[in-house]
Amino acid sequence: MKDWLVRIRNADVFLSDKQVLDSIDWTMHRDEHWAVVGSNGAGKTSFMRLIFGELIPVDGGEVRWFGHEEHGPLAAARKRIGFVSAEYQETYSPATLGQDVVVSGFFSSIGLYRRASQEQKQDAHQWMDFLGIHHLSDEPIGHLSYGEARRLLLARALVNRPDLLILDEPCSGLDIPTREIFLEALEKLTKTRTRLIYVTHHIDEVLPLITHVLFLKEGRIFLQGKKNGMLTGSNLSGAFGCTVRVKKNTGRYWITESRTVKSKPPKKHPR
């Protein structure tokens, strides 16, 4: 078995006759954490859906998981992948208790419709302890702050101890203090075997644990490589289509200046 978690080759993807991903070639190895960065409409969500098996490349493209050269059962691969998205939060009934949100991860369901075993309940509470949210066990999700609910979803994704965890814009809708609490929770994952793909258009969310960065632009891979070589002003300027200056501080990268390129007015023709 090979040492990669995901390998994509020559993947072209279409939605409603529109091409959303173009010639994607990318490999994530077992010792890597990736950030996928791009502006709105760059193809980030389609890229995640391709990894998760929800989108299929046209003939000639392929997606493989967990070192298997052959295309095995998709259900088997998905059991080893966790997913956190801000959209999940809105789909739970407001009356769902925090512990039931977490336990539902065992069944990949939105809401808890099956009886959980005692072992599953214990595992759920251990992950809530790990993330510092055990006090939310008996709280309805509808009574919680966005940040508290988001950490419940993180625990939900971790109960199956996934090899790969995809976080699709997980800090969307969070204010700055709440975002930082969520990001601190993610840093704890360095103590686990789980590897991350973190999708964002905010580079200050690219945590020190991230080892590699992939830039998407207009459905194509613009650049990819080790983090320190990727998060430069020139690379970000090209990826986002504006002039960007960036500074590294406390292990994270921060945009210190951003300017759009002003178009010149058309020249007046002499009469």
C-alpha cells in the first residue's frame, strides 16, 4: 500500500454542463496537513466534493484513497473521512442535545435516529472532553453560540477517528474571539493520527500545523507546495488577482495590505 491519503490525476469535473474543475493533479501524503486557498468561486467546494466522492471526474480522470491503486467501494473510503461544514449547523433541529449531535457522527446522520451503544456514548464524551466542550452535553444546539455548535460538529466528525478530516470554511460566521477558540481546538489534533484539509479564503486561518498549501483559481490549481514557499505576497497576489502584502507572526500569516488593480480609463481619440 502506498503512503498517500488522496491522489487525484487528470480530473475534469462538470456540473450542469459547466466545467468547475480543470485538469486537477494532486496528492496528499500521510504525514501532511493541507490548506486549500482561493477566492469565492475558485472551485474550493467542488474540489472537496471531488475528494469526498460526491463528484466524479469525466473519462480519463481518477480519484484514489488511502494508498489503494484500484477504485474500491466509495462507502469504505468515506468511513475514514470526516467532514465539518458551517452548513451542517443549520440542518440540525434546534432541540438536539449537544451529546446527540456528537453521537450522530457514528451513524453519519443529521440528528440521532438510532440507539447508540454505551461504548459509543463514552467515546463521544471523551472527544467532548478532549475539545473542552463536555459542559455542552445536555444543552440544545439551538441555545448555543455559533462557536460552541461548531466545536460540537468537530467532535461529531472525530468520533470515528478519521484518517482524514475535511474542514470546509469552518470559521464562516464566527467572530474573531470565537474563531480563535475554534482554531485552538484544531491545534489539539496534532496529538491524533487525523490529517486535515482546511478550506478557506482567509490566510490567517492557516495554522502552524498546516504543512502544505494549494491555491485554486478559476477551477484550476494555480500553485501548490510546502506552506512557507506558498504564502508569499506574490503568490497571493496572483491567486486572488490583487496586490497583497503578507507578514508572518506567531507561526501564522497575516495580510498587511491589499489593493485592487485599478483599471485605466480609455484614451480619448482626437477628433
